[in-house]
Amino acid sequence: MPRVTFTANLQRHLDCPSLEVGSGRLDQVLAAVFTERPVLRSYIVDDQGRLRRHVNVFINAAMIADRDGLSDAVGESDEVFVFQALSGG
């Protein structure tokens, strides 16, 4: 089963330990995560289901290609990393 891991920055504000969920498209993987941790949905995706601007997702070492439809494939042995981008000056 794929493992979904969240940055320490998100973990500082929300209860979001790493989770193992079923494989499939990224939108399906995230839907399974949101079923377990509903509060994460509004931090990760907007009301249209697209990734928020301040969020980056990697599958293994590659950034996802489809930020709008979240159609990237997630395999059984993949790791999904969800990062909240930080900015400032």
C-alpha cells in the first residue's frame, strides 16, 4: 500500500501522521486520506479539488504533473509526500 507523508510544518498544526491507503490515481489516494483525516482537505485542495497553490505533492522523488485533476498514478509501493510551501522575506 502507498504511504502518504505530510511535512512537519503541517503536522505542527494538524493531526496528520503518515497513512497507508490504497493505490490508484492521486485524487483517489487523497480521498482515502481525507476520509481518515477530514480536516486536511481544506489545507490540501480547494473547493474544486485542485491542489492549493501553497501545496506541492511528490510521488517518490518526482513532483506530480497534474495539479488540477490529480490524475498521476500512485503504485502499491510508492510514497506520496505532501509539502506545504513556505515563503517570506
